[in-house]
Amino acid sequence: MRRVWWLLAALATGFLLIWLLPTPAVFRGIANYQPMHMTMELFSIVVAMLIFGVVWNAYSDERAGNVMIIACAMLAVGLIDFVHMLSFKGMADLVTPSGPEKAINFWLAARFLAALALLVVAMRPWTPLASPVKKYWLLAGALAIVLLVVWIGLFQQDLLPRTFIEGQGLTPLKIAAEYLIVAMLAVTALLFYRQARRGATHEATGLFAAVAISVLSELSFTLYKDVTDVFNLLGHVYKVIAYLYIYRAMFVTLVREPYQRLGAAEKEFRTTFELAAVGVAHVAPDGRWLRVNQRLCDMLGYSREELLNRTFQDITHHDDIELDLDYVQRILSGEITNYSIEKRYLHKDGRIVWGNLTVALVHHRDGSPNYFISVISDITERKKADQELQAYRQHLEEMVDDRTEQLRQAKEAAETANLAKSAFLSNMSHELRTPLNAILGFSELMVNDPETPAAQKANLDIINRSGTYLLGMINDVLDLSKIEAGRLDLDVKGFDLMAMLEDAGKLIEQRALSGNLTFSLDLDPDMQRYVCGDGGKLRQVVVNLLGNAVKFTCEGGVILRAGTRPMDDPAMVRLRIEIEDSGIGIPADKFDELFKPFVQLAETSGTRGTGLGLAISRSLVELMGGRIDVESSPGKGTTFAIDLPLPLSDAAEVAARTSVPPVVQGLAPGQPAWRLLVVDDNQPNRVLLVTLLAQAGFQVREAENGQEAVLAFEQWQPHLIWMDMRMPVMDGYQASAKIRSLPGGEAVKIIALTASAFKEQHELILQAGCNEVVHKPYKAAEIFKALGQHLGATFIYRGEEIAEPHLNGLVTGAGLATIPAELRAELRRAALELDTHGAAGAIEKIAGLNAQIGAGLQTLAQQYRYDRIVSLIDEAAGD
């Protein structure tokens, strides 16, 4: 910009000197002026045409449309200047007589058009044209303006105002027009100057210089009085200089700068191409190497000249050529634009070089293929590592397969052992519980019999307690096995915590006193009494710990402490139970072995046991969500502490669950003659249940296996079936499913009887078609509760009044006398023998003859009043 200012200053100084000094003789007269005028005009016309030619040919769609506006305007200005030159004074007539005013008119038109175009360019953003077609519209518009100006200047000159008068010089209009052009150019110069100061991307400095010089040119044309005046010539000189600056600006913008950038890009490309860390090449569509970098030469072992005399097919492994050529054809057909593959090259020394090849196609402007750009990375080392890794992976997979096979075999062995254990537990559960069911059941029947003497009831109570204790021991052994198998379930319900602890204390107190030990029960008075949990298993743990404390204490005593404290959840409490003794104590290094199964730490004390108690106790407490801690010192005693979170319960819930059910005496009057089928292969258990049901007044039949049960169902259609699940010939699962498939099988109720200790078998039993599961050994109350739920049967309980008045009107001796003697004899015989089946059959026959008498007899049979039935039959016979 500084050089522009110096140039403007020099031109302005020349302008002032010519204005102030006399005109040299060489510039005086038309003879000397005209050649110089023609030279200046021809020079400016050539420059204007060059501007148009450079811009038109170098212009592209991404260029700013401003340069095309300048180019088309300069084309028009050059053509008008050409007409102006031919119309100058002293030239041959151009269509119409030539003269100063004619030439001036063309001059003003050209100057105004140039000033207007430059002003538009200065004001318009330097952005591309809206459409490539717009440049043709600009060209057409420029030519149209030229034609219009020439037509008016040649043929309509009289319509134009006067701009020059011979002998007087320029008219005021001509001078005003020049000043208007000067003003337009001044504004344009200011705009270009601001753009140049802001660092515009286009050649704003050159355009500013061109416009500023044009201002001096136009000022010169306001000062001459004669067309041969030196100011006229000076204006032409300045105009040529201004055109040259415009040309320079267009050339720099469209030619020099792009070519400089292109050169820099070419240099940068060459540098990148040669210094790339990977092999880079240009490859002809037929496979010839056109250009390669040194890295590719080093990679393949060839010199640059050797590679340029070969094709890529020549150095490609024969197994990879087909794949590579297939991709080449696909990219040439336009199916894909690029591809990337891993392939093998042949090194000059014959070894294989693995390369990662990426290829893209460069096209000519017409869209035809020019050359491929190939980028090749040497991945030979990576391939070697991959092969080694693959081999190692294969080795690992073989090792994993071997280990997996070993684990599978071990798993199958463990599963087989687990299945064997489960089968053993199931068999043991069944075989041990089945006889206990008969023992406890018959002893309960005898205890509930009003005619049993008190002394025998005491003995029966001993049998019951011993059987219940034996059942508890069996359950404990099964619990250990189920704990190990992860199949132990908790029986969570509300219980009286304080009563449980007091009961456990009473149980152990007698043992302590018999060993000359003291026992103390210390219960926190603020302890929550009613909690929810598996009270039976918690009692089992406490009793076991108390038993151990007494067993291993020779002198002193045992203390049972317990208390609860609140937790963050108001519905929960944390129970703390401590069992402290003054016994022999346990060394600290033995704590880890203390809770291991079958480990006894005090064999020298003379005590014996299985060594399972503590292992079971800790497993149960942990299953309930708590923990057991121990503190001990040899010779000073031991303290076991149970820490267990428990939900709260309430007294009503606990009372409802712990209340003793009343003893059933018989069916309530007015009910249907319920037919029940008892199916069990164990005779004592079958007789027990048949007796229990018959005494209550039900019609009962029995079957020894599932096959007999199916036959009995088809013949007798019982209302409810008691089904043992493990039987010979046909088990309970098969029998239940078979009965459900028979007519009427969907209506009958089937209740399963099982001695299995595994609750998960419930689902299998229910799926077989049973409605409910009752476990052996069962209580009589469980049997009657199930009958009430599934049949709707109601009962009379011991201590309730039995309403018999209505029987007086139903069954009398006189009434029975109307019944055939053989039927009375059949019923009497069955009643004396307590044959419930025979009695039920005889009563059904009697009901067919007399419904009223049949109903009365049925009621007596349901109440097990066979003595009354015999008395009424004897009365009818007159005995």
C-alpha cells in the first residue's frame, strides 16, 4: 500500500506541474496529438481486452462473481473506447462525420460505465455468482450496452446535450458529468481502501490504485479547452495506467496467486509423497507404476527405475492377483470408489512382503480414469505376530477344551453324586418318616379316645414325645444334608421370642442342675416379644449352643442372655443372644476349625458327639441373615453370640398360629355321604388314615397302589382321594394323572401324602394333578382342615353338644322293623365288626327303601355311633 501512495503522489505532482507550467511544443497541434492519442487509446483497448480474456478463461465457479463483472464491463469499455478513437477529430468519418463532440460522448459513456461497474464491485460481497450461467448473461448485457451506446452516439447524436463547443471548450454539462464520475470513483476508492486495510482476500490494493488514478484521469478531462490540449493527453495516460492496475489486480487474483498456491501445494505434495512413512504410488489403469516414493522402493527392494518399468501385477503374489484385479475392475466400473485389502508382494530377493493396500481412482475432467493413488503399509511384522498369536490362541483353545472336558466330567460326576445324594435323602426321608407317621398317628388316636385309661395316656404321651424327638433328630440330619446341597428352606412365620427362649432355658436347666451347674436366664425386659422368622430353627440353634455349654462345663454355670434393639427400619429389630459358660474354653487358633463339620475340639474331655451341631447352627443363622461370633479363653469359658435381624410380628398373629386345634369328634349332621379313597402301600399308615376318617363319619375305601386307585375311582367315584406318592406298580404321580384323564376326573379332589423332606417336589406333585400336599407324619387336625377346605365338610369338636333330637323322628326300632331282616342283619354284622365299607353299603340299600331311615343311619355312622345302630336293630327284632 505504501508504494501505491508513492505512485499516487508522483502522478499528482505531475498533474500539478503540467497545470502550472507551459505546455511543451511537442504536445501542441493536432498533427502531434493525434498519433499519441491513438497510441494511448489502442494501448488501453488492448489492456481492457486482456482483462476480459484473462478473467473469462481463468474464471471458475468458486471464484467471486465480482471479477466477472469487471471483465464484462472492461470488454464493453474497450469496445466503446475503440469507437471513441475512430470518432476523434482528424479521423476518417465513422458512419457519420467525426468531431470532438462525437468522440467526447463515447468517452463519457465509457467512463461512466467503468465507474459504475467498479462501484458495484466495491459494494458487492466477493461471493460466486448465483449460477454459472450468469457470466453469459453479464457478457450479453455488456455487448447490449455497447450496441446501445454506439447506436445513440452515431445515429441519435442530436438528442444528446452539447458537451464541447469549438473555440469555447467544454460545456458545463461535460464538466459536471466528469465530476459525477469523479465522485463515483472517489466513493469506490474509499471502499477498496477499507477492504485493503481489512486484509481482503482479493487484490483490493491494486483496485484502489486503479480507481484513485482514474480520479486523476477524470480531473484532467475537466481542464482542457481544446481536444489537443495537454490535459486531454494526460487524462489518456492516467487512464492507461489505471487499466494496467486493473489488469494487474485481475491477473494477481485469478492467475498469479492461484498458481503460487498451486506451486506451493505441488511442493507440499512432493514433500509429503517422498517423506511419507508408507509406500505411495500413482498407478496407471493398466497396472503400470507411474510414480513411486522411496519408502515403497525400500519396502520392495527395487530401485525407482526398476519399479517404473514394471506393473503391480509383476510383483504381486499369484494367489492375490485375482482379488486385486477384481477390485480394480469394480472401481473402474464405478461400482465402488475405493478399496482396501491385505495382500502379498514379492520382494526383489524373493521373500514375501505383506502390505495393507488402499486404492482410490483419480479421474480426468471428462470423467475418464486418469490414475490410481495407492497407499501401501508394510504389515509383515504384524502378520508374523498374528500368526504367532493365532498359534498361541490355538494352543490355548486346545488347553481350554481339555480343561473344559475335565470340568465337564467333574461336573457330571458331581451332578451324579448330587443326584445320588438327593435320591438317598429322599429315600431316607421316606423310609424314616413313614413308620413314624403310623407311630405318632395311632398314639394320637389313642390319646384322643375317651375310653383310653389315664395310665395308658401317660404312656402314650411318652411315646408321642419320644417320636416327636426322634422326628426332630431325623429332620436335623436331613437339614444338614439339605444345607450342604443348598436346598434348605426357612419356615418364616410369627412366633413368641420370649416364650421360645424360656422354653429352651427350661429344657436345659434340668441338665445343668443334674450336673451341679447353675443356669441363669437373663432376658432384657424391653425385648420385643413377637417377631417373625423360623422360630423352630432358631430354637434348634439356641438349644444346641446351650447343650454344648453344659456339655463342656465342669463347674460354674451357664448364662443365656437375650435382647433386641431397634434398626433403621421401624418394622425390624436386631436380636442379640449370648450363651456364656465357665467351661474349658477354646484356644484362639482353633476358632477356624470350630464350625467345620465332624470336627471335635474336646475329645479328651470324655464328651462325644457327631461334631455337626455348630456347623449346622452357623449355617442356619447365616441362612436367616445373621451371624455367630465366639469369644473364648482356655480355662475361663466361652461365649457364643448370635446377631440376627428379624421383622416384628404381633400377638394376635402368633396366637392364631400357636393355638392348639380342637379334637374332631365327627361330622356335623346334615352333610352328604362323603366318599373318600385312601391310597397307600404302607398298611399301618393306610389303616391309620382309614380309621381316622371312618371314626369321623366318612365313607372310606382303600387301595394299596395307584393301579388299584384308578380302578376304585372308576367303580366308586369318590369325592376325595388321599394319594401316597411313592408306591409300587403305579406311583401317585402316574395315578393322579391317569385319574384326571378319566370321566369325572377333573371334579375329584386329590390330596397328596408324602414323606419327602424336599419342598421343591411340591411343584412336581401339583403338576401331576394333585390339589394339595400334606407331609407325613401329619396331625389329625391337618387332615380335617384339608377336608374342610376342599369338600366344605364341617365337624363337631370335643366338648360341643351333639344335637340328636331329630334322630328320634328319623330312626326308631319300629321304623327299622319295616326294613327287611336280611338288610338289618347285614348292617348289624358290619356295625359289630366296625366294617365301615359294609355298613356304608347296607345303609345305601336301606336308604333306597326308606330315605328318612337311611339319613338317620348315615348320621349315626358319620358320628361313629355303631353301638346305637346295633341297639336300634336289636330293638326292631324284639330282642
